[in-house]
Amino acid sequence: MNTQTNTEVRDYLARMRDELSDLPPAEVGEIMDDAEAHVAEVAEELGDASSAAALTGRLGTPQAYARELRAAAGYPDRTATPPPPTTGAVADARFALWSLAAGTAAAFVIGVGAFERELLLALACLCGLVSLVLVFTRRDLVDKAARLPELAAARRALARTDLERLVQSLRGLQPAWWVVRALVVAASGALVFSEPSAILVSLAFGALCLLAGPKSRTDRRWLWISVPASGFALGVLLLILGSLAHRSDGPPTQVSYAPAPVLPTNVYVFDENGRPLTGVHLYDEDGRPLDTSWSGCDEYREDNRYPRPRVVRDENGCREVSGAPFAVVVPTTTTPSGSPSATPAPSVDPSAPPQSTTQQSAPPPSATPPSSPVVPPVVPTG
């Protein structure tokens, strides 16, 4: 099958999928599994004479062939063409669709840990909650979103590539992926947050993600939960694979069995006059920064700069107070000037005989040693 024939087959199959777009994705996949093989076989039989017109002559229009297979599979006829949606309905459907895309992208970025976690978490929650409320309160909104021109164009472009065939081949692995996704979501929350309430919420989200997988096959509203969860799980798995690859490529590190130093949460430094110092950076004897974590009212940091502001929470809210909460007196160790230094007395050996008072002390040795006669060297003869 040449490139032109392959393109015509993909266009024919994409038009068939558009005709079946009112069915759930699982049912569309079941119908198209047989249709793809049959259309490709007909194109092979036509050979060089294969064209869009030739395929239509053998199989009928893509819409008619799709309706024929639909009836043979026992699925109901496509409902009558609904009236064109109003401008407000199109705007709501487009907002729900793009909120799903934004929430999925934000969940993926959170999973790989590429940006500020708090901001993206807020964005993902906002987009997810708004779109969830829209699609679960208005059942017709999902069908309107499925008929949007940008989504139809994306489906046609996907059908013209080999990625569509890859997706269809991986459809049987969906149950296993749902389990892996639920475990990743639950474990990520339990590892990041240590509070028992946060762990329970993470487990609840994992169970919801596990339920959303099979539910989305019959009720496409659950895609607004299943798709962002898949984005987050893929991001976490990519982060884990990247960390493993980085460790395997890096040089071997020396393992130290010495216990890590336990640092206080805050350190106050004073000079010799008892004045507190600010902006001090602490390092150990090997030049490594002594980092500790600190959480303020609106800031979180982990560095070696001290002292940290004190966080005070009371009925007036949260505030950060700088400065040392106490004063110190630094002791001095200087010796007063002009004080004589004591000379230690010589030690006396009690076993030594007493010296006579008339004994003269030996004169001190001269600095110049006595000269000795120089003897010339003797040279042997004969």
C-alpha cells in the first residue's frame, strides 16, 4: 500500500469515526476494529486504482458504511441531528473542554515537579472543580463538547497517524493502568503530606481515580476525573524514571555512615559586644551549607541563612517578627595590662647534699670556645 492509498484509507476511517461519535469510545473502538482491517483489505485489492472514489464505490460513503456496521453490531441508530446549539451552550462546552485540557496539563506539571507547586495545584483544582460542576450538572454539555470543531479536527488528525493504531492496541491494558494510576495518586499524597487527614484524603482520591476508569467507558463525564488523574500519574512516573537515570549516569558517591548533624530550627548569632547579627550563613568544616527548612506566613524556604523570623499566630492573624527575642552578655577573657607575670620557683631535690655557703659558683661558660692547635694533614709518600 503506497502513501497515497494509506492517506485515503485514513481519511475514510476518520469520517466513519465522526459518524459514530455519539457512541461511547469503547463501542466506537469495537466497531472500528473490524472496519479498519476491511477497508485496508479493499484498498489492497484495488491496487493502483485505489482512490477515495473507488473506496466509496466498493463500500459506500463512510457515513453509510458506519451506519451499516452500527446496525450489524446491534447499536441504536444515530439520533436525529440536534438543532444547532446556542452561543451560550457552545461557550460553556468550549470552556469545559479547555478546562479539562488545562487541568490535565497542570496535573502533569505538578507530577514532574517542574514549577511552583502551590500555584499549579490551585490552577488544577480550580479548572477541575469548575469543569466538573459544569459537566455533572449539565448532562448534554459533554455531547456538545464532543461536537466542537476543534475536537473533531483533532480526531481526524489523530486518525491519519499511527498513534491512533497504537492507542487502539493499548486499549486492552486499560484496567492495569487504572490500578497503577490509583496507586500513584494515593502514594504521592501519602509521601508528600505526613498528616493523617491528608493521607486519608490521598487514599480517597486514589479510590476515586480507580472508579473513574471503568465509569468513563459508559459515562463520558467521568473523563473529567480520569484524564487529569492520568496526566498526574504520567508526570510522577516520568519524574521517577528521570531520577533513576540521573543516579545511574552520575559518578559513584561515597557512602557515609556517620549520623547527620541535628540542627536547631533557628540560630541567633551575637558579636563580641553582645549585638545580634543578621544575614549570617552557616557552613560545616567541609564547606557544606547547614540548611534547615523554615515556613513563614506566606513563604517557605530551605537554606542556611540565619536567624529566621519568628512566626506569631494569634487572634490578629499571622505575622513574622524579626530580631532576637533575648539579650546576652558575652564574657571577656582578657588579662589586665601591667600585671606582672609570676616566675616559677626552682625546684629543690631534697636528696641532694647541701652546698657550702663559701663555694664559689662556676663562672659561666664563655661564648667563644677555646681555640685548639691546627694540625696539618699528613700526606703519605711512596
